[in-house]
Amino acid sequence: MAVTIEKLENNEVKLNIEVESAVSSFEYDKACKKLAQRVNVPGFRQGKAPKNILEKYVGIAAIQREVLDSILPTIFENAIEENKFELVSAPSLESFEFAEDKSLKAVAKFELKPEVKLEAYKGLEIEVEEYKNAEDAMDKEMQHLADRFAELKDITDRKSINTDLVNIDFDGYVDGEEIKGGAAKNYVLDLAHSNFIPGFAEQLVDHEIGEEFKINVKFPEEYHDEKLKGKDAEFNIKLNAIKEKVLPELNDELAKKVNPKFETMDSLKADIQTFLDNTAKAENEKRVAVKIFDTLLEKTNIDIQDAMINREIQALMGEFRQRVNMQGGNYDEMLEREGHEKVYAQMREEAVSRIKTSLIVGKIAQEEKITVTSEDIQGKIGELASIYRTTSEEIVSEIQKNVNLLHSINQQVITEKVTKLLIDNAKVNYKNN
């Protein structure tokens, strides 16, 4: 058996394979026996059909394919191991030819990871804008807490005000046609925290229970529904009920309601302050990490093949389509509106950035001998279970169904470890806004 390796452009390697007739003939006979066990040849018991009959029944091409499936994986594996190739896609068989004496010639191609020549990645000196919690951050947290535990009091002796919750029936029209999904009965709307069209909640102020009236609004120009963006709309409203928020006192009793572990409001505030501090710390680490990787991306020149970029673009487009659809938009209409070339250019830029970042992370992990332990995997599974409000057992079950999920978890762990190493070894200068 002879295997010669030829390095091509675009990080490709070609394997020219020659298998002598003694080996390929042996594999051919073995393939015939295996196929005879799997197919029913009329007039013969299972596995007993002669080779010449089997060749006519299933076709010589099918037997040859069985031979290739038997021989090539080991040849590929040996070539990869001996040459320490790092592949980014499965080997592909370009051509093959069986001679009369059953000897085999085949040509296969591998697509390799682009070479990464790292510049210095430790001791990077970077400057980032420091994130600081707003001076009134604690006050806002206390306000959110009070809103959460507010009691609702039925109001019957006054008109609605802008801090009330109102129960309404409504239906809307644009150009005289009913808006799809633009009607509801007994809908409760918080007038102080409305996410409706701008101007909608404001026009529900100063109305009495039982009152029926009309309001006029304009859909935003960036509204997700193409048919409605920028359009004037009219809504028929009926006010069914008014409720007033009665905010609780910010005292020790409220702290215990939030969680029995808090004996006093001061202990609850200390916990909230810890949360705010950790949030600021996490945001600053994120900013530092982004700046570090931006710096490395600028310093590192990697020759990435188009095939690799195109695969990543397809993945990004799939994610983008899913996001648009989940938000109620139409992907094809959005693509037409934004322009195919513009969207493709943006996707290509992001694809290149993603690939380069992944390759840099992999190279640093290799240089620093960073590995993933079973404890790392268990910890990440626990994190995912918490994020998705499920159990670790459910996550493990999903991993068993989809091996790519385990690969994704491994990548997350490696990326987090590399990012921490880079942050710990960077010289960070914070500048104030």
C-alpha cells in the first residue's frame, strides 16, 4: 500500500492512495460475504449466493463502495496521526478506480485548520472605559422591589392616572382594516411601564370605568411588521377597571418577605450591593476580554480558506433567520429590504472574526496545555441547567442525543479558561467616561 501526500493551496491536502491487488481483492471478497448476509438473493439462502451472482444482483459498484468504506477510514486515520494534521471537516473522496486485477487507486482531500502564528498574548496593555453602577442604582433596585411587592387596590371613585394598572378591551385598525393580533379582551396594562406603541398608554389616562373612547397612535418606523411600520392606527378602547399600586414600606418586614434569610432591610441591601458590585465586575471583565481579543485579532494574520468562511456564514445566516422568525418578522422580506449583498458582507465579516477568534483560542489553549476535565463539564452542565431552569440530568440526556452539544460545552470551557488567562496577564488601564 502506498500513500503520498500533496499539500495544496487553501489549506488543503491531497492523498494519493494505491492499494495492491492482494489487499483490495481480499477486501473485495470480504465485502461480498458481508453483503450476501444483508441482502436476499432469490433462489439462494441468506449468505450463500456466489460472488458472480451477487455481483449481478447488487452491482459491482455497490461492492466497491463497501471496499472503500472498509479500507479508507484506517488509511485516513493513519495519515492524520502520522502527519499531525488538524482537520476542520471530514475527509472527502475525490475519485477512485479499481483495475482489472482488483488493485485500487483513490484520491482524497483533507481541509486543514489554518496555521496560527501567535504574537505575544501575555502582558497586553489595554485601555477600556470602566463600567460603574449609577449613583442611584440602589434606589432603583429598591423601587423595583417595592413594585414587586405592591398591593393592588380597586379604584371606583376617580379617573385613571399614569401610575395605575387598567383592565381594557381594545381593537385596532390601520387604513380601515383590522390589525392582525391587534385586539384583546380584559387586558391588564401597567400605565407606568407599558411596552405598547408609544402614545398608547398615555392616552388611557384621565378616563372613567366603563368609558368607551378612541385613541390614535403611529407605529414606529422600525416596527418589526413591514405592513404596519410608520402607519397611523386607530384603537377602540373600553376601560373595564382601574387598580392602584399601593407600595409597601421598605422595612425589615419587607426584607423577610423577599427571603426569610434576610432579618433586616440592611442585610437585604448588603446583598443587593454585592449583586451590583458583581455585575459591574463582570461587565468590566467582559469589556477587557473584548478589547484583548480585538487586539489579538488585529495582530494575528491567519489565512482562512473560503470553504471554512462559507460554512460559518451559512451557520450565521441560520441563526439570523431563527432570530428574525422568533421576533415575528419575515426573514426573506428583511433580506430583500436590507439588501442581500449588504447582509452577506456583514455576515462574512462576523464569520471571519468568529473563526479567527476560535483559532486563536485553540492555539493559546495548545500552547498553555489547557484541558477540559470531567469536573469542568459537570460544572458547565450545572450552569446550563440553572440558565434553562431544568435539571443536570435533562442536559445530560440532550447531550446523549446530540454529540455536538458536548463539543459546544467543551469549547465554552476552553474559551472561558483562555479568556481568564488573558485577563489575568493583561495590563489594564481603566478610563472614566
